[in-house]
Amino acid sequence: MSAAPDPVEVVRGDNSVILGLPHTGTWLPDDILFRLNERGRTLADTDWHIHRLYADLLPGATTVRASFHRYVIDANRGPEDESLYPGQNTTGLVPVTDFDGQPIWTEPPTPEDVADRLARFHAPYHAALSAEIERVRAKHGVAILYDCHSIRSVIPFLFEGVLPDFNIGTANGTSCAAAIEAAAQEVAAATGRPWVVNGRFRGGWTTRHYGRPQDGVHAIQMELAQSTHLATEAPPFDLDPAKAAAMRKPLGEILARLEALAPELAP
């Protein structure tokens, strides 16, 4: 039997920035792993190596990372499983297909399974994230949640064409101060790489749920195309050290810009 880690790993920092990492975990309980089909067991929809890409980029930042895989339950979906992108193909709270629209289970999850996973995994992750947001806001008067994500650059089931390298989501400008969105946009644009703000990915449930600028909580999502840091967007999904090093510079600059903005944003 595989060892059961804590569902959420928290590293507390002392500055105003919190990094959310809901999709980098690869652990599945054995009873859930055994119900995945061969395709599901590749875990292809993982945000591969994103925790490594952001590691130590901003000293003093807090990190909140889910250890469980998104096929157990998606920590970036609302507990009521409302669609984040009505009218578009997507996956749900407990996905029944992968990002290519293909089934991933030999025995699909039941409503009872979903309820159990909400209690065992989803709720602890968001309890930890909420606690860190409140701790940071109490200390600094402001908390900036930066939600870290990645996805394959070509997925016809989800979007047309090739995804830009930087996909900045602020729930159409409602989840954070305009200065935060502008800082991320300016750094992304300066790289000369393709970027977009509130395009196909406008921020998941985490960004939309926690982003309350009027209350001193700002949330922004960064969805990176995996072609920016992986050797190949297919198994074994290895990190490319040279690509990763090139990406760490602008990502670190974005985080530093956000931390520098924090004193100006306290209500």
C-alpha cells in the first residue's frame, strides 16, 4: 500500500504573497488508483513540475500545495461543481474524462465518492489556503494569492490552436487590483513570448472565490503552456532545465513586482 501523505503541504512565509499549487500533486490512494484505466494512470493532466519551476523564486512567500492528484478531486473547482466556462468543453470537480475528452476510469466515481473526496481532500486544501490568506492579511493588511498552473499547449478538446506561453487570469479584472494584472502583463510582454490576459483561462474557482480586492485579498492565476518548461508535452513529461531556467527569470520578476505592490494595496 502506498503511504498516505497529508492532503495539503503548507510552507509559511513572512511576506504578502501566497503561491497556490492545486494541481502538482501526483499521489492517489490505492483504492482510487486501481479504478483508473490505463489512460488515466498516465496522469497526463498534471501541472508537471510547476512546484519546481517556482521553487525559491520569491524568498518569504507562503506556499500551499495539494499532494493529491486532480483525478482524485480538482482543488480548483467549486464544491458545487459549477462550470467555470459555460458552453465550453472542460472537466469537472471529479473528472470523468481527461483533457482530450477520453474516459479515465474503469469504474466512474459515484456521488458518494465525490462527497467522500470533498471531505478528505478538497476541504482540507481550502481550509489551509483560507487560513494562510487570513494570516497573511492580518500581518500585512493585504494578501496576494498567485495561483500556479500549467497545461499542454495544444488540446483541441479544450481550445483551438496553440495556447500562448503566459495565460493570465483575473476573472475579467475582478479578482485583483488593476496594478497586479498590469504588472504580470508587462513582464510577460517584455519576454517577447505570446501572452494573453483573460483569454481561454480567466482564473479558476480559487481565483474567483478568494479574490476580494475591496477586502485586501487579491488573486491572480498564471496558466503556463507546458511547452515553455517541459522537454516534451508527452510521457515522461520531463522538465527541460534550460527551458525552466529561461522561464524562472520572468516568473521571479512577476512575483517580486507583486510583493513590491503590496504596501500600496492595503485597504
